[in-house]
Amino acid sequence: MILFSFLLGLIVGSFLNVCIHRWPDERSVVKPRSQCPRCSAPIRWTDNIPVLSYLLLRGKCRQCEKPISWRYPAVELANALIWAALAAKFGWQPFTFKAAVFCSMMLILIFTDLEHMILPDEITKGGTLIGLALSWFIVLPDGATKILWFILEKEPSSQLASFVESLAGAVIFGGMLWIMRELYYRLRGVDGLGLGDVKMAAMMGAFWGVPQTLLILLAGSIMGAVTGTLIVVLSRKEWTQELPFGSYLGAAAILTTFFSDELFGAYWQAVAP
């Protein structure tokens, strides 16, 4: 089961690289077939085996012999390891499928933000719709909307409660970051937060609801603050240096997908020992 998940993750990881390379340029991920990003020569299927082909070719294109980015095997291997780890921890169940889809989407966002400072709508907007749809079939645990049902004195079905929690997560966090973005712009006259980050927050809210998305935003903000401070101090750059906040959110999202219960437990133990 774990080995199969690893191999399937490698194959899907190869497709993720196509998305990372083409979506920022608004190109199709279906046509044309895989090409060398340097010389545009078509890549043989034997040279397109995830990770293995990169190693056999020593990281170079067979035609032009120019270096191929390390990102290609890194994404393939990262996706394979994530899928294998999900299968090992949670077994094969609907949640594992949902988590695998989500983590693969996060990998696309992490690397497109790192390379292009772009968070593609195909993932953020499309992912929001997917998260809302999956919430009806793969039920979210009770979250912030429990208060709503208490006020309304209603006992909804688990599917309806899950869908409303998903919708609330998308609206609350997408709306919250949009308000923060607007306030910063009106106070400083510059964008302090990209619109892609707003849509990414809405997507995460749709997938996981309010509590876990709040945890992701907190963890991502801490990671971004620490990393940004180190970059500014070590490289002596200005504090106005633009940073890929979506990459930090994506890394935090993958982390919390695996360890949300442990992180929540550690938090409550810290605030209420």
C-alpha cells in the first residue's frame, strides 16, 4: 500500500511539474507534450521517468545538454514521499485521498510562488470549489459553525454541517485576508499582501474548515516572519523585500495536514496546562 502510494505519487509529481512550469505563463498543461524548458525539444518517454531519468541523464537534457532544474526531481520525490507518508499514517480511506489532493496542490503553489511569485487561479479558485464539493462527501469535524447551530437550535445532517463549515472557512479566511490587504494598502499605499494569498486562504478554509485553517495561518505567519527576518539580516536587504508568503502557507498547510491533532494538543497544553 505504501509502495503503491509512493509510485503513484511519483507519477502525479511529474504532472505537478508541468503545472508549475506552464500555469504561470497561462499555457495548457495538456498540449504540447513534454519539452525541454531550454531548447524545447520533445522529451522521449524513456527520458520522462520520474526521478530516475533525471539521475540517468545526470540532470541534463539529452538534446542540448543544458542543465535541468533540480526542481523537477525534488517535486516528484516530495509528492511521492508525502503520499506514502499519508498512506502509512492514515491508511487508505477517503480522508487520505482528500489530504493527498490537497498536499499536491500545495506543492504547486509553493514552487510557483518561489519561482514566479504567482499563485495560479487554477489551484486557488479551483481548489476552493473542490474543497467545498469534497466537504459534502468527506465530512469535516465540528468547528466554528457549531456555534451557529447552537444559536439556531438546529441539528443538521453531518453532510450539511460539514458543507457549512467548509463555506464558513472559505468566507472567513478569504474575507479576513482581503480586509487586511485593503487596510494595509490604504494606510501605506502599497500592496502588503497579494490577492493570490487571499484566494489561497479561502481555498484552505474550504478544504479544512475554520480551526485547522486558523492553525495553518498562524504557523505560516510564524514561518514567514522568522524566515523573512533571517533573509533581511543575513543578506542585508530592505524590510520592504517581497517574500513568497504563499510558500510559507503551503509548507504550514502540509505540516498541519499530518500533525493537526498533535499541534492542537500542544497548543492547549501550553495555554491551559
